[in-house]
Amino acid sequence: MTPKLIKVFYILALLLISLFALMVVALGIWVAQLRNGWLLGLLIMLSSPVMWFFQAILARIFMEAVVVRFKGVEHLRVIKDKI
């Protein structure tokens, strides 16, 4: 049951991370156009894929840790039942 839920949560996390990355790009465009800070706006827009990548990696690591935790408990339960 847990791996199926983890897949759903991982997809939801990636959707939220992607939405955040798009908001950062929109912020960069806003800074570049309205504030006339084209260099700062460009840097903000270029940082968006980097932030997306690291956030996606962190979400993946967290989800994998949850799966490992549940699998470990499952294996310990099997060992306990054998004794």
C-alpha cells in the first residue's frame, strides 16, 4: 500500500515544485520588465531550473527514505514472526 501512496505523493510534490518554479520565472519576468532590472530578472529566471532540480532531488530522497523505513519495519516483522 505504501509504495502506491508514495508514488502519488511524489507526483504531487513534483507538481507543486514545478508550480513554484513557474512562479519564480514569473517573478523574474516581473522584475525584468517592471523594475527595469533585466540582469536581476535574468538571474532569477536562470535560477529556477536549478532550484527545481534540487527540490526534486530532495523530494525523491525523502520519499525513498519513507519507503525504506516501511520496508525495514516489514522485514523486522517477518523476523519477529519467525522467532
